[in-house]
Amino acid sequence: MFAVLKTGGKQYKVQAGDVLRVEKLAADAGETVQFNEILMLGGDSPVVGAPFVKDAGVQAEVVEQIKGEKVIHFVKRRRKHSSQRTKGHRQKLTLVKVTDILSSGADKSGVKAALGASTAVSAPAPKAEKKAAKEAPKAKAAAPKAEAPKAEAPKAAAGADDLKKLSGVGPALEKKLHDAGVTTFAQIAAWSDEDVAQMDEKLSFKGRIEREGWIEQAKELAKG
């Protein structure tokens, strides 16, 4: 029996025992996850989803978090700019081993869903949180103007580092970092791989932090 599953915008044909590399999942090595977007089940009685097969799933064990092969491309601007630069990128991937294919009962299996790392960060809030978010603007409108913490903004700016010293950071990007709560070199120097992935999503510059070497620069600037 085989199944065709969808994850990370790609489709994979799998059967029990297969080992495959997929877009990075929000799971640790040794965990069991379940892919719920099943496009087709094959075997003696094939089933094709519309678009997914109801109550079907593919369970897999996370072997390890890895990176793909380095991709290098050359960027050259002619005429006015006359600049050239080589860029490199390694895609973050997850190595999984398929353990079981469920033709039914996947909804009640209790196994953690296989979510992409970026999806897990921006996962939709529960209904109670959504309701609270809708009521928040009403509470703000009813609150007196004097309670708005406008006077605290200059204090935060006074203790902030000049993030424009980092390679590739201008006034606009510095403002985005401030909006995300990043104001000092020490914060950037302490970023983990997960922090870098989350910040890539917020800044909409995927891979830029690693390419420009922000963390190494921030460590040096924080010392000074």
C-alpha cells in the first residue's frame, strides 16, 4: 500500500519504511508526526481525494533536522551599479522515516500533526483568543487617552544600539527590527537557529541574516 501526501508545497509518493527529506517541520528528532494532507491511497482499492482523502494519514518518525546542499548563484548589476556578488543558501530540511499509512482513523490517532516550521510560528489562534483580539480594540477605544504609553517610547529608543552598523541594515530595516522588539546587538548575538527562522519570516528577507552574517557582526559590536 502506498500514499501520496502533500507537505511544504510538494507531493511525495511513500510507503512504510521510506526515508525522505521534506521542508523543515516543527518537531524534534525521535518524535512521531502525522501528515494529514493525503491526496491518494494506492493498493488493492485505490482512493483519490477531493482534494484530500478523508480521515487518512501517514505517520512518520523524525530522524533529524538537516540542511540541504549549498546553492550558489552569482548576482551582477550592469551599467549604473556595476556591482557583482556571489550568494549562497542552504535550505533547512527534516529527515523522516515513514512508519505507518492509515486509510482511516487518522483524525482520532492523537499523533502530533506534521506542521512546517513557519506554519507553527504563525498558527491560527484558538477561538477564545480570537474573540479576545476582537474585543481588544473596543477596550482601547474606551480607555482614556492619558493612559496610552506614548511617553515610554523615547526611553526604549535611548537605550537602543545603532543597528544600521550591521551589513545591509538601513533606516527602514532598522525600524522593522525595532517593531519586532530587537533594539540591541546583544539580542541579535544571542539568536538561535529558531530565532533566525522566525525573524526571516517577520522581515520578509529569507536567508539574509545568515548571508550578511548579522550574528557574528553583532557579537563584535556588542563587545565594543
